[in-house]
Amino acid sequence: MPIRLPKDAHGYDYEDQICSLLQAHGYYLETRLILKKGSEEVLEFDALATPTNDYQNRKVVEVKSGKWGISDIFKLYGQVLYTSETHAWLIHKKVTNETKKGAIQEVCGSVPVSTININIDGEEKSENIPVGLDIPEKIAKCIFLTSWWSRSADRIAQSKFREWCKSHAEIPEAIRNTQNYLAALDECLFKKSPISRVDALYDAYKVYPQITSSLINYVADTSQDNVKAVRSSVSDKYGRAHLQYVMAQEFRARIAIIKNAYDALLEEADSQSKKGNAFSWGNLIKALLPDSFKNGMNALSKFEYAQHIPYFLQVFIEVFGGFYCPTDERELLQISEATGIPSEKIPEALELLDEFFPIPNGWVHKGNGVNFVKGVPAYLRGAGCFARQDLYGEDWKSEFPQINWQIPNWHNALYKLLEPTLKVDNEIG
């Protein structure tokens, strides 16, 4: 049965639509960040959006598909102050009446918050999101659609993880550790400085190392499948979406470390231009971080397109599935046009993973006509299949015989996860 993205997006669908649109405009995204104190949620962000071509001008983003008002603008203003960012966007679906619009404009004139009306399927023309990276229209559309598939799958996989946790009368240690790790990842990104965020991300890993592998071992021990079969169901096939979700979050934590490494480079450069090589707590924290991080930061500082790396990694994993066929000329060209990194520099960009997180035999597996980054769950591989179908056409699989054995598994990992929710008749216009 065909699956279609919602034509009339509301609630979470609209939030995913807008985040996908931002990504298609060249923004690196940190989404659905929730700060908890104990069991209480004290702060939540729909998104923090970093434009690739204006990297230090990050936006706090609030998305509203329904009612909103001036109180939401002041809430966003508070989030801007809390994060020390310079500006926020309230992106809304419904057009405001003229009376309300005048009052909102007056308030927005006094606080660093702008409102943007986006209704892709509405009759009236939407306002424009500023471009974060100049991407060809065909590629941008592919990023938008595939990112939306990907984000929809994330929500479903997250709900399956939560259901799985609740299905245990007594939470086993492996699951409890995973819950704590995922909560820690959110909390890490609320730290005030890039180096503090990196330090917190490493601390989370130290307390809960190799969290996906520990879950795979737990499932193997408590089921009829061995470790190899469980791992295959997470990396290569449809099934165990709750484990795939954890694997996706663990990989995103690696990207977050690299993103904050670049933030720290910019902060260091700014600090040195103002104060010289003065002592700072950031330098002390950095000295205590793993040597691999310092090596990675050094390699990143020398990479000509370092500003593009966070966005590149996010799009390569979540849109292109973390794989490419090096023998097909289109592959590197499409990824280059999507991320702003020249085709010949893409292998070098991926090697930064080895600098930051060295593992035996490296992060990029090369063989059978496809290069792919390890540690990416099957449903995100499936997103890469959806992207190529959009770019190359329905028959694209036949053009890649070297990986044709694996494509159906990856494709179905995403398709079957989405089908129960998105098997609707209407499609996006």
C-alpha cells in the first residue's frame, strides 16, 4: 500500500514539516530538546537552527500549527535570554487577523523575536525562511521530503521505545541505563558553553558506554535470537524499532560532539582576539577531555569546509542514509550540492569521525560497491533509499546491482515502520 506524507499537517506533523523545511534551507537542527529536573520538564525547545552560511547566528525556533499569541512571543524571548542566542522565530501555520498582527508587530519591535507564517498547502503565499545554504531546488526538495520521512520515523521509533520500556513490570538495568543516557543527552545540550556541552556528552558516554550494544546483548540474552541476529535486525532490516531509535540517538550524540567542537573553535578564536591566551575554564575542561577529541578538533580546524561539517554529517546520515556508491558519479555530486562540501572532499570529511572517535578498521566500511558509515540504524538507511528514489526515479535500484541485495531490507525498514501511520490517500502537493 502506498504511503503519503500528510497534506494538511497539524501538531507534530507540522513541527516535523517545518524542521524538514529548515533543513532543506541549509540549517543544522537540534530538535525536541527537553530539560528535566527529576521527573519534571522545566524547559522545552522545538528546535535550535544553525544556518550553515551564517553559523554564529543561531535561531531558537517555536512551531505552532494552532493557536498562538503574544504570550508565546515572550516565552520565546525568555528562551533567547536563557540560551544567550541573539534571535528567535515563531513559525506559525494560521494567518493572524489585522488587529492581532498590529499588536504582535509592536511587541516584536521591542524583543528579538520574529514571526513567520508558513502554510505550504494553503492558498495564500507563505512567508520566506532566510536561506542558510544555497542548495539547488531539486536537491532541496529531496532533503525536505526525505527529512520529513525520517523525522516521522523517529517519532514512531521513539514511541515504540517508550512502549517497550513500559512493558516491563520491573525495569531491567540495561533499559534503565538507556533511559538515563537519553535524558542525559538532552540535558548536555543545555550547558552554557560548547566545551561544557562536549564534556557532558563524554560524561554521559562514560557512565553509560556503548548503550546500543548493551541493549542488543540484553535482548539476545532474553530472546531466542543470538547477538548477531539482533544486531542485524537493528542495522540491516525492519524490526526492533525501539533499538534502532537508541542507535540513532547514539550516533546523533557523536555529531553533536563534532558540532560543539566547531562552536568551541569559533569561541577560542573570538576569545584570543580579545584577550590573548588568557586562562579560561574552557581551556581547563578541554585539557581534561580525551586526546581523540583534541585530535579531532585539530583536524577540524584544518579542514577547509569545517563550517559545513555539522550540517553535512546530519544530512548525510538522516537524508542520504549514511551511504553512497563511489562508482556512480551522481552520488558524490548530489551530496556535494546538498551540503556545500566539494565532491572530492567528502571522503576526507567522513574521516573526521575517525579522528574524533577512533575504532578498529574505521567508521566507513568500503566494499561490495558501497561505502557506508557504521552505527546507523536500518530505518535511516531506508531514508537514503527514499532520497535516491526521489532523485533518480522508481527504477533506481536496478542501477545499483552491487548493493541490490541490501536495498530492499533498508527500504522496507523505513517503509514498514511508517506504513501503519501514513497509509493515507492524500499526498503532499
